[in-house]
Amino acid sequence: MGFEDQIPERLFFSKYAQKLEKDGVFAYFHSLRMKPVFLNSEMESVVEIVRTSEDFRSVLGEMSDQSQQDVVIAAINALIEHKVLVKDPSVDSKVISHFRSLIPKPYIQIAYFILTENCNFGCTYCFVKREGEARTGTKMMTPETAIKGLDLFCKQIALDKDRFQEEKNIIFYGGEPLLNRKVLQIIVDKVNEYKTVGKLPQSTRLSIITNGSLLTDKNIELLRKNNVAIGISLDGDECATDSCRVYVKGGSVYQDVIKGIERCKEHDVPFSLSVTLTEQSVKNFEATMGELKKIGCKALGFNILLTDENFQVFDGYNEVAAECIINGFEEFRKIGVYEDRMMRKLKSFVESRVYLFDCGAAGSGQIVIAPDGEVGVCHGFLGSRKYFSTRVESVDFDPVSDPTFAEWGKRTPLNMPECDNCMALGICGGGCPLNALKNTGSIWGLDERFCVHSKKTLEWLVWDLFAKVTSPEIV
């Protein structure tokens, strides 16, 4: 069989075709399918002829060595199989239409209960604080509001009976949620009751994001007894943590957070860490990693600082933070510690599954219940109440028809023209709409932090795959 029978007469590079190079090895991949084909420099030269040639078969015909011709044909066919090369450029519009058709309609699976807007910390990077310092009104959730909020959540998850049994998440947030222990207790009791009668699925998970300073023996026992997963904010060692986190009345918070962590260990209660990469954290990342390893949690997540006109970072911070996340992930996976931010993208890449949204708000998969009963899509707007479009008493709220939730439900890179040619289109998720709004004036703008993070992560994933495959598809 000749090469004329093995490959099409004319081939085109998909508009979603991407190429990376490292140490003389080239990785070609489709940004939405994410299955790299690795080629050496000689084969890359031939493939590039395909990019420009009207008749690349003549190039094959000039090859006197049959084995060389066979290798080139194998490379071309691999690129066709992984959709890097296409027979007809018009297929690209069909491909993007297909993936857009997979965007689900808004369906609520997460409920943030903002138990209080009050906090005993005054962290300089807190987006809730930056948004809401001037706002007045009810800042402590009442039992009545909490129960109405839970009932609203139950109503929402029942709107799609086919998805009711999927895992649901209730997150206690603030401010500092343990400042409202009474209402936290009421909600967990009600959740247990609702599971029993079938208003909530048995797979409903509870979690709390706390600054750790109020993790007393009594509070830890409450959380343990009710299977509430504990996430503690800590940004590294004492210097890194105290660089942005202080008590409202002043003073170091680090030692009190560590005491809370130690109490969790004493009670044998697992916890995860939420690590915001402050300027101090990334500038002395070795010390940050040393502290996090010493603490010994089984899971954590790195967070990139949100910026706006009132909170800026040093030039190059985004690049440094992205590298720190990658380096941290590499170190933690050696010791069996789960790092959430990288794992989301790793899972998408390994499964060749487009990662549509990077948060529950984008995609309109969550509701946020404010202390006064207002309900919105994103807790980042708690202070201003922008994008808070209903209340817990609403009897007809439906995220599919609500204009705010309908818009946020579509906010994915697949619907953002600026993202169309990005190599990280398939794994990005679009970053944070709040940060995009703060820096571009629209939730549809780019979250530049995430552009850097996603591209660097994608490159790392490609070459990590190459290094780990025992017989890589390299010709």
C-alpha cells in the first residue's frame, strides 16, 4: 500500500492546533482534545511542510528510504487521529459548536452560607473586606434566615430529579463563620434531618473555611461530630502569614492559627489548608513549603492574589506565583499530599475533558446566602451585593431564567473570543470573574493571573507526560 492510500491528498492544521518545543522535542496537540503527539526535530520539519505545502505528498515521494517514509506517515496519521491535522478547515466550527453544546444549563449544587460578615481578622487582601467596608446592615445570620436559605437550596437541587443524587456541597463562610456558632449548629442539625427525610441527598458534604483562630476544643468537636470538613487559611511561615493577616485590633495571628491546627491534630480531626500566595510567600517559597510540609496536612490549595485598583502586586508576581504552584505540586505529590488547584487541571488533561469552569459561580452552580437573606451567585460580591438577584423567601427563583445566573452560566473560555486561540483553552476554566471585572470592567474580561497560571500549567503537564511515558509516541 502506497502513502497515497494511507493519508489524504490535502491536510490543514486545525485552528486549535498548538505546538511546544523543549530540548529538541516538539509536542503537537489540539487545545480542546489535549492529546500530545511528540516529534523529533526532523519530523517536525516535515510536519511544518504540511502546514504550508499544497502538495506535501511530493515531499514523501522524494524520500528514497521506505522506513523513513513509514515513520513520517505514522506521524501524520497520529496528528490526524488527535485532530491536529484536519482534512477540512470547516471542521473547526463544528468542533467548537460541539463543545459549547456540552455546557450544562445552570444547576445549583453548592450553597455558601455566609454566617457572618464580621471577622476578628483584618486581612489586607480580603476581597470581602475590600468590597464591603462601607456597607451597613445585618451582618450576622439569624436562625430563621438560615433555615429559609437551606429550604431554598433544597428546592433548587430538586429542580432536576436526574441530578438530585449527585454530590452537593454546603460551605460555611464569612467573615469568620465560627463567630456565629449558634446558627452553624442549627444548620448542621437541619441538614441531618433533611437527609433523613430525603430533602437532601446522603452525598451532601459540609465544609467550613475558617481563619483557624477560633478552633477551640468545643468548636472542633461540633465540626467533627457533624462531619464538617475543615479548611484553614494559612499562608506559610510566620513571616508570610503575618505579612497580610492581622487581628482587627492589630497583632500577629500566626501563633493562634497554629494552635487551632494543633488542636485539630490532638482531636485526630483532618483538615486542609487554604494557602494564599502573598508576595512574602512567593519571595521566600522555600520557607513557605517548609512550613506547609511541617504542618503535615493531607490536602491543600494554593490561591493567587486577587488585585484591583486598591490592591496591587509586584511586577512579575503572576509568573512567580504560577511557578510556585507547579513547584509546590511537584513536591507535595511526592509525599502524597493533594493540591487542589493543579489537580483540577491535571484531571482535565489526563481525561482529555474540557474544563469549563474554574469556580462554582462561573457556570452558575452555586448560590451564596448573605446574612440578611439576599442570595447571589458569587461571594466575592458580598459587600457590594452586585449579582445578588433574589432572596431566601423567593418561591419562583430559577437559575435558568434568572438573568444574572443565566449570564454567569455561560461564562466559560469557550464563549470568550479572546480565549479562542489560547493553547490552554481546554484546561483553564476562565479563572475568576470577580478579578476579571475588577481589572477589565466586565466579568467577560480576561483574568490575567489565570492566563499565566493556565499556560504555564499546560506546558508543565505536556512535558511531565512526556517524561513519564515509558514509550512516548516520539518519531
